[in-house]
Amino acid sequence: MSTPVPGSPKPTEHQSFWLWVMCLTGVDYFSTLAYQPSTAYKNAGLLGPFATIVLVLVTLLGALPVYGYVAGKSHSGQGSIGMLARLVPGWPGKILVLVLLGFAATDFVITKTLSAADASEHLIQNSFWPLNYKPSDFNLPQSTPGEASEEDKSKIFEQAKQSFDIRQRLVVTSILLMLLGAMFMKGFREVIGLAVFLVGGYLILSLIVVGSGLIHIAEHPDKITTWLQRVNEGNWYLEQPWTGSKSFFSILILSIILFPKLALGLSGFETGVAVMPLIKGNKDDNPEEPFGRIRNTKKLLITAAVVMSAFLLASSLVCTTLIEPIQILAMDENGVRLSDDDAKDKGIKPAADGRALAFLAHAENGEKLAPFFGDIFGTIYDMFTIVILWFAGASAMAGLLNLVPQYLPKYGMAPEWARAIRPLVLLFTFINLVVTLIFKADVDAQSDAYATGVLVLITSACVAAVIDIYRERNGAWYKRISWPFFLITIVFCYTTAALILEKPVGLHIAGCFIGAVLVTSFASRVYRSRELRFSGFYIPDGESKLYWDTIKHLELSVLVPHRPGRRSLASKELAIRQEHRIPRDITIIFVEVVLLDASEFLQEPTLEIRFEDGRYVMKISRAASIAHTLAALSLEMAKYGRPPEIHFGWTEERPLTGTLGFLLFGEGNIPWMVRELLRRAEPNEEKRPRVIIAGA
């Protein structure tokens, strides 16, 4: 797969029908059905269906239209990050991009580790798993005095089983992540083909489970009656008991407050636009604005959002009405809900926790929703669930492999090998294994970081859309604002802030990724600062080309940097000839360099040459660094004749200040940096341009 840079879309090596690519992004989005109904139940209790309605409305009326707009502006897979990179120039824009890349890394990496961990959870909880922990597998501690009670034995067994399951999850999760990395070493074509099969099979099986549940509810309306009665009575089984009014208005407000905790159901949008280069458009598409690919990407986003919304609503209703709270929520002996920490301390993990649909497929709720439900059908459903959860990391890996090469190498904040697919796959697989070890493959421990990354990226997309539309429109400020997108942005700002305030651990984890991205990126930028990073001059007119052909064939050229406005060319030439003892018969060429964006790494400056008052003046614009531009210019001239000389005057600038100015602002310590760049770029001294410093 090729890796286009922002603003320069290029065709990818393999492109596929949009529906097949939707399956690649959908393995992330649709696989959340494995744990999203449980997440809704655990975070919203019996109000889960109401909170899910809010989530679906935000999805269809908020995230979907915003990302439809983003798709039209980021057809090379830049996503919201690429839009903000264009809208915010300079170092502030670069730092913003790096921070968002940190959140994107949080989102994509945790997608892989969380999904693989949940896959291992489904595997080890299956009744046919050969390593199921049994009471006969443990012995009571020697320190236990006398005969232990049945209650003590049960507690010891649950704690021992929990410890054993953690070790199993670590091993199984690590194996799944390594297999995922090996799959990507094969290439994207094989990955997409497998994704189509998995998503199709998983959605059909999920439709059977959820559809059977809806039919069962229709045949047994008392299930709905019982649920609504509990809701009316205020028995909502929330983690934090509600002490206020139990009215419909309170339910509505609580649903709005609780829905940010269900934000995992919003995953998949950023990945959907990140893999746009894989989507086949029209044969006659303009590479600069491929309407066919943009249209097909919008089809992908709409189809995925509608299908997932229907599943979210139906599965939440089915699980809430057919699964008893004690089967999915940890409770004490008196039926009072325990906090997650207390449940872990006591080794309590209900059978439906994290696997609500699989729980129904196995008929573990005590009633078969269909005659064929049970261990056999449940195991088939588990198999597809396990594989699609494992493969959910494929969409995240695809997003990372498309996103990272577009920014870090271009900014000089990663080595050139970061543009290659296989080294990146190995690096990300290693990071996945480290994250899995740190979190002990615990799904709940990673979910907050996952949701935080998802919401920050969606919020950044909203902000980018609002800014972009504002800049494109004319007129009064209130006419330039897209008020629908502005309101959507407010909603997602609230959602993100609410989640972070409620569960700040997600921000802490994301902060670790952001810190790692910032530190390694700036270290790489400093290390690579003495690379020539030059891709050629752009000469815009015939007159400049004529003068360039004349200058580069001179016997000896003396280049003198000049800052316009300080003094005239005549006085500058008089001073330089006296101080540097340059004879009258040697041509002096003045070079004026104008910086555009010093934060850019690669540069292709514009070179214009004029003959003013008997003197050649090179006007170089759109440069990223004065030192790099002068070094590149002299090396280009050395290709055609005798290497030129670059003459500088002494400066009062301190070395440390000059170095920082060179790194951050593209100017500072120029003579020394030019000499170092030339020494590295041209090892042959006879062909290397000379740097001369003289004067008072």
C-alpha cells in the first residue's frame, strides 16, 4: 500500500469495492456488539435502552454528517487530523497534530488490545474450553485452620479461578495479537478478504440472536411489562444509586448524562475515513478530488452507522429485558450492586458480564430463545465473536499504517523507515504486547482509554469541520458559521468532558501515549535536523530559468546571503568585497531567503532570479530553513561547475540561542549549520562548496 502525504493524494496499490472495505472498518465497529450491550447494562442499568437511544441519535444526527463532510476533505485518508493540520499552520499545528496522533494511537492501540482481550474472555468462558478451572484444580491453603466452610471454599475458589483466568487471558491475548501482526505482514488484500467473511457471518449470527430475542419479547410481553415496572419504581441498578425524582423527565436527563459512558458504540468513524485510500472510486476520478471515492466512502459510513444503530437499539432492549441484573451485575448477598473494585476484590464476575449476546446464545439465562440455542449454537457464535474481536484490531492496524506515515516522517519526527509497512507492523505489535501486559488483558481497565480516544477524535473532526466551513464562507460571522455542526460540536465537547471528568483514567492513559509521541517525535526532529531535506527548486518563469543556466556555469560564484531592507545591495557589495577581499572580476550573487513555515521538514522552495543594477539577485521563497536552503543551493551549483563559495559575516549570536533558533524557527547559527550540512551531504572536499566567515 502506498502512503500519500497530506495534500498530495496518490493512488494506493490495492483498492476494493466500498462494501468490502466497510467490512474491514466494520470489524472494529460491529465487533463492539460483543461487549456493548453489557457495557450499556453496567453503566446505565435498566435505563440502558434509553441511553442507547440517545447514543443512536448522536451517531446518526451528529457523528455521521460530520464525518461525511470530513470524507469530502480527506480523500487520502488524513481524516480530521489532516484537516486540522491544514487549518492550523506552524508549530502550533504540528504540536496539535502530534497530540491528536497520541489520542489516535490510544484509540487504535487500545482497540487491538481490548478486542483481543475480550476475545480471550469469550474463549476461556466457553464450556468446551479445555482449560476451564474446576474446584478439583485447587487445594485449600495450608494456613486454613480446621475445616473450611462452604462459603470460604467458594471464595477461595473464585479468587483462585480469577488469578488463573488472568494468566490465561494474558497468554491467549498475546497470541492473538501476534497472529494479527503476522496477518498484516501478508498484505491488505488478504486482510480485506477475510474481513468480508467474518463480518458477514458475525452479523448473520448476531441477527439470529437479537431477532430471536425480539420475537421472544413479542410472544412474552410480560418481559417488557416487568422491565417497565422496575423502571417506574426506580429500581434502575445504577452504579451510583439515584436519589432524585423517578419521573420521565429524570429518566431523560439521566439518559443524556449516562450516554457518554456508552461511547464505545461510536467507534469506527475515524477508521472509516482513515482507510479511504483502500476504497475504489470511478475510473475517471480526478486524483485531486476523487468524487467517486468520496461518494463511496459516504455510502460506507451511512451503511455502517444505520446497521450498527439498529443492532445497538435491539440488543440493548433484548439484553435488558431477558437478562436478570444479578446475571450481569456484581451484587452482594443482599442484592445490592457492588462497585467494580469491590467485585474484583471479592472475585465476583457474573456469567453475562462482557458477553451478553453470547450468554443468550448459550441459553444461560434459563430459557431458549430458539430451539437450537444452547452450547453447540453458542459455541459457533463464540467462534465468530472471538475471531471478529481478534480481527477488530485489523481495522485499527490499517488506520495506524495509513495515518502514521503521512505525518511523522514528513515532519522529520520519525525515521524514513516509518514509511514502510512491515517495520511498523512489528513496532505496533510490540507496543500491543506491552500494553496487554500492563493492563493484564483486562477489558474494563482499557475501556475508558478507548472511549476517551474515540471521543477526542470525533470532537476534533467536529471542530475541523466548523473551522473549515467558516473559512470557506463569506459574509457576516454568523452567516459563516455552520450552526448544525456547531451544535454537534457542543454535544461532543460535553460528551468528552463528561467522560473525562467521570473517568479521568482514560485521559491519564492517553497522556502516556501523547507524551511518548511528543518526546520521540522531537528527539527524532533534533537528530534529523542536519539532514539536507531538500527535494528541488521550483523555478516559476523563463527569465529565472535563463539566469539560472547562466549562473550555474560560471567559473566561480560567490554567494552572499542578504536580508532585504537592512541596507542597499551596493553598500553590501562594497563592504563584502573589502572585508572578504573579493576581486572585482569575481561575480557576487546575492541570495535572499524568505521562510514560509519553519516547522516543515521537507522543502521545495521557489527560486526566482533577477538582474538588478548589474547584480544577480536570487529570491528564494517558501523555504523552511535558511541554512538548508543555502546548502542546497550551493550543492546544486556545484553539480555543474566549480563549487561556489558562501561568504558570511561574523555574528554576535550565542551558540545555544542560534541552535534553538535553527531548530524551531529555521534561522540561527547559519554559517556553522551550512558548513555542517555541506560536510554531511558531500564527503568529497574537492566538490564541496566552501563556507567563509570574515569581517569585523
